[in-house]
Amino acid sequence: MQLNLKEIFTAFMVLFAVIDIVGNIPIVIDLRKKVGHIQSEKASIIAGIIMTLFLFLGKSILNLIGIDVNSFAVAGAFILFFIALEMILGITLYKEESTNPLTASVFPLAFPLIAGPGSLTTLLSLRAEFRVENIILAIILNVILIYVVLKTSSKIERFLGVNGINIIRKVFGVVLLAIAVKLFAHNIKILFN
């Protein structure tokens, strides 16, 4: 086991930017108004389990259908690029919403809002570059942060205000755009060598 603080921090920041839990506070609050109580613990744990399972099984699933991790990482870079555009430009390219009070903590909160296509693609992209134990620690740190944000979402929204949340969302959008370009450049080089 070889822990690398730089890898853990980078993987944490990439996942944090993709999951965009702070930027999703308005969606969480809207969901809370529609369905009542949201189980923050359940949503966080299920999202963490989905991400961890995909980190380990994702490569096997790709191999089963004949796709290598670097090709998937390039595709993931495109998804991150579009997520970043959504964050920066304030547009919505795709969002699916459900309001069933019995399952709101799992769907749409844990999946696909937290552990959605963007974060799952990111995990495999990160796996192409970083060690697994560092990525797992980054997932755990993100799950803890997600739990704290879900638990305190109303207070955070009042503290930051709509403009504060929009500014944070745009800043992380630019960071995510840079990460998408780096992932694309790194993996496209490997594919053509």
C-alpha cells in the first residue's frame, strides 16, 4: 500500500468538482421540499458503495465488452468537459428527476446525482493514472464531505446565498474543464503510442 498525498488530494478535488455537491445544494433543497426528509447517511453511504464497486468492477466490465481503460478515460474526458460547460455556462444538458418520497435518498440523490455517469467515468479515468488506495481514500473523504453538506444544506445555502453557490459552481467548472483537458491529453497520447 503506497499512499501519496498529492494523488489523494488531486483525486479528491477531481471527484469533488465532478460530484459538485455544493453546486447541487439548490437541487437537494428542492428535493427536500418535494419529498420531505432526505436520509443523508443513506444517500452518502450508497453513493460511496456505488463508486467503490465501480472502481473495482468497472475495468472488468469494460474488458468484457472489449474497451480499454484509456479509451474509456478519453470518453470520460468528454463527459467531464460537458459537465464543466454546464457548470460554467449555467446550462443543463441533461438532468433526470424523480420525486418518490420512499426512494429519494437513493434515486435521484445517491444515484445519479452523486454517483452518476460523470463520477463513475472519472473514477476509471483516475484509475488509469493513480493508485487504487489513493482513489479509495479520495472517495471516503468525498463521502464524508457529501454527508456533511447534505446534513447542513439549508445552512450552507443561507450562508453562501444564491450568488455564492453560483460563484463556487463556476470556479469548480473551470477546474473541471482543465482536468478534462489533462485527462484527454494524457490518455490520447497513450492510445496513439
